[in-house]
Amino acid sequence: MVNKKKPTGLGKGIEALFQDNNVDTSKEDVIDIKVNQIKPNPYQPRHRFDQKALEDLAVSIKNSGVFQPIIVRQPNPEVQAYQLLTGERRLRASKIAQQETIPAIVRNVNEEQMMEIAVMENLQREDLTTLEEAEAYNMLMTRLDLTQAQVASRLGKSRPYIANYLRILGLPTEVKDMLEDNKLSMGQARTLLSVNNKQELIKLAKKSVTDSMTVRQLEQAAAKINGKKGTKKKRVPRKSPFVRASEGQLQEKFGTQVSISNSSRKKGKGKIEIEYASQDDLNRILEMLDVNLD
């Protein structure tokens, strides 16, 4: 028996993605497919699976079978085998249970839908770590050439929510490993981003894990490292409505944070700063700017 889950606020359900491709899901047959004829979804955002949970599911499958069929992609000339769309845990557990076949529904979807379905299924199940979720959003942006706003709209999230996750991809590898192991929370990761010195950032991340520091304690430590404690904040000139509107338009176009600042010395001069979350994100922005570095 399959338990119903509460809606997670995602803008478009998985079935809606199939319906957008004119797939009539009400007239589909469930067929048995050999397990060794199914390839994993290449866009699966999850890196780790709970082995104990898989083994428990394997015992259930061995005793009672698979209650809910998996969904696979129709083979094409390039890919001779079926490709998994949804049901990674069921497929893995069936292999552990040494099942020869698994019940499946075959659907004809394109590469873009395959990627979006893989991300959406895991977001709905809330199975992704913070880092996996960030990488999933980045994959949608880079592979499908989407802006942050477009990803947010498709998944029913806010643009700042997506932007905050993308920012953590800029953390050092050691810190991202802590995120992957769930030793750091999203709030802690965001706070660590404020540390200007990379080595100090890594040291503070390790200390936060060892000392079980709260986000508030991290904020105070980060401010101290950056030399902000006891100093007065510099007065930031107010931006004109035109500049703020221009920033908004550029952020919408590039799908990332954009800042426009005026020169304090010469009127009419200034600079535009465009943030990027990773090397792939930088390449995406350069392509939009039609910049060739070869």
C-alpha cells in the first residue's frame, strides 16, 4: 500500500510534466521488464542511498513484490536499454532481492523532461541533501539554459530560495563535504559564505561542527574574522529607482545576483558586478554575453 504524501509546494507535479508532452497516463499498461535491461537516470541528483533502508525494502519486495511500478523511458536508437525515470529505490532494492523483472510503465519523454522529472521526484520526496539540492538547481540552469527565475517558477520556489542554494556551490570542497554528510545545515553554510578568507572559512566550518555552534554563534565568529567587530558600518549611498530597476532587469536576464554601483569620484561612472555560483554557471553567463575565451 502506498502512503499519500502531503503536497510540498512544487509548482508542477510529475504527472503534469507527462501531460505537457501529450501523454495519456490513464491508458497505460504495466509490463514486466528485465531488471538488467534498465539503465539508471543519468540526471539522478541523489549521490547516496541508505543501504539499510534498501535492504529492508528488498526483503519486502522478495516477500510481497513491488506494489508501485517504476516508470522508464522508451528506448531510442542512441540508448538501446530502457532508462529509469522514477523509482530508483525500488530498482536498486529489486536488484538486491535478485529479482529478474520489475513492473514498469513505459513512457516516451524527451531529455529535458527526463532531467526535470529526476529533480522533481527527489524534491517531492525530500530525499536530497542541501548540496544535492543545490547541484540539482544548477544542473537545470546549465543543461536547460534556464534562469534562476525560470527554475523557481517551474518548481514552485521563490527566486531568492534558488539563489541561496546556488551560492553554497561556491564553498570550498572540504565544507561542501560537511554539507554532504549533513554535518552542516543550510543556515550554517550561508553564514560561512560571509567569511572572506578561504582558509579561515574552512577552519570556522570545522570548529562549528566540533563545537556544535549555532547560526548566531557562527555569525559572530564570522564578523570577528572579517574584522567587523567594533567598527562602524560604511554609509552606502542610496541607489536611484533607475539603478534598482536596472539591477532587477539584469538579475532576471542572467538568473543571478547583479549589483550596479556608482563611482563616488566621477558622476556617470560606475561598475556592474555579476555573481556566479560555479564554473558551469560562469560559462553559462559568458555564453549569454557571447564571450569566447578560446
